[in-house]
Amino acid sequence: MLEKQTIVAAFYKFIRLDDHAALRPEIMALCEQQNIKGTILLAAEGINATVSGSREAIDQLRIFLNRDSRFEKMEYKESLFDKDPFYRMKVKLKKEIVTLGVPGSDPNNKTGRYVASNQWNELISDPDVLVIDVRNNYECE
């Protein structure tokens, strides 16, 4: 017998969300209606989330978010689980969606240069380029 699998979706996007507080009740209502669990962080600088639910529920959340053009082209990473890893749903209003600890920093204004995967080796072979690897040990062993 096939067991129903739970989708865990992780997504974030640095975008201007000056109305982030107004988004909270709508997102929370949809998540409760669809039995989605996990955490969504909303701030003036964007959205950061890890949520779980049925395939249909996660699709409904994506459809809802994509109605707002600011969330277009947001990448979702998904994994399958045999059971729901979260116990409840939280939509939190925060100062930052990723804690940088740098007062006045704005990831929407100051960003690095995008590098396509096929240009990566060429970039790091440049002697004037410094690569700082910030992965945890378990991520690169």
C-alpha cells in the first residue's frame, strides 16, 4: 500500500515588501485552510519559508503567492517525507528574513554579481578573485 507523502517546500526571495504585515493574515488563513505547517518569515526585505503539506496544498500556496508579481520566479526546493515534520503553522513578522547582523544592510540594494554555472570555474581561476566558503562541515564532506 502506498502511503501519502508529505511535501516539504523551502523558498525565499529578497524583495521589497513594505506591506509585509498586511500579507500575514491572508497567508496564515490559506495555510490553515490547506493544513500547511511550518514557518514563513515576512519582513520588509522579503520572504523566507519552510513549509509542509500535501502536493495539492503546496501547489495552492504557490498559486496564491504567484498572484503577487513580487513573488514571480521564486525558486522552490522540495523534498518528500513519509510524515509531516512540523507540528504547527507560524507566519512571523521579522526585521530580517536572514539574520545578517549588519545594521542598515539591505540585500535588495547591495548584491553580488550573478555567475552562471558554466562561468564558475573561469571566475575562481582568476587570481584576483577570493572565494570564501561558508558551508558547514557536513555540507562539504
